[in-house]
Amino acid sequence: MTEAAIGKRLTFEEYLDYDDGTDTHYELVAGELAAMPPESRLNSQISLFLALELAKLISPDRVCHKDTEIEVTGPQAQVRLPDLMVLSAELAAMLGDQRGTITRDMPPPLLIVEVVSPGKANEERDYRYKRSEYAARGIFEYWLINPRRSNVTVLTLVAGLYEAAEYTGDMIIQSQFEALSLTADQVLNAGK
């Protein structure tokens, strides 16, 4: 598939076959390709820091840093490319060495983390759209790390909806990964 796919609605299968010959990463939003601009250095350092901390607690092959996409429910075909994911052992085995794409017929990841980029559209995407998509997909825990607001919001799935807990400063972040003992400041200042 070529550049003709830009501006056209794609199926999930067409998205998987799409290759424009560049290193550009795309999400599929309502069937349309959405180019993902390069992350800020700070956002990348925060997500990498957290990936390295998680890899101390669980097998590193279960930690996905900006390299695994997930099919979510939407009005058209939808695929998101989170900053960080933690897979169950079962899901990691299912993916094996193939393309890092988690389809709807696979179990959900245990955790998704998004580092929020500046801008109203980015915040709306992460706080509103992805929140509902990830809840519908059954992802138990979703973190929103917002350097601009200096907070970490941990959303935990309860009866199909997310309950939010906000962490700032020296508050220790509560997670399903109980051995992960980090404060909001440690996470937010990882890139400094």
C-alpha cells in the first residue's frame, strides 16, 4: 500500500499492510492514518525510565516501550501505539517474535502508560478518547503521566469504568505492581 492510503479510511488489515517506506509511526483513528510526531526528549526519558524500573520486577520481554500497538474498539478500525505497555506472560508468548500488534482476539495488556504531550488535542486524546478505548478493551491499569501538570494519574478498571487516583510530589504511586515503589516526582523528573 502506498501514499494513496493517506486521507482514505482503512480496514484493520489494510493498516497492517500499510508501508510508506519511511520510519513514520502511525495510529489508526476511525479508520484514518494519524502520523505520530516524534516525542519530546523529556517524554521519551520518562517512559524509558519507567520501562527500566518495571523490567527490574518482571521479565523484560513483557515490557513494551513504544514498539507495540493495540487494536481498540472505535467507530471504524482503531489502533493505538502507547508509550509503554506491560504484557501478561500469556500475551507475551502469543506475540512471540511476530509484529508487535495486539489484536482484539488477544487478552489485553496488564498496564498501559501514556506520557501526555503538550497541547489541548493531545490531552483530549489521552484523557478522553484513549481512556474510553482502553476501558472498553479491558485494560486493568492506565497511567497518564503529565509533565506540564506535574502529576501522575493512575486509572484502575472497576466494573468496566476507570477510577482515578492522582499522585504529585513525594506521593508513592499505588499500582498493581506493588514492588514498584516510585514517587510522582521520581517519575516526572526522570528526564532531568
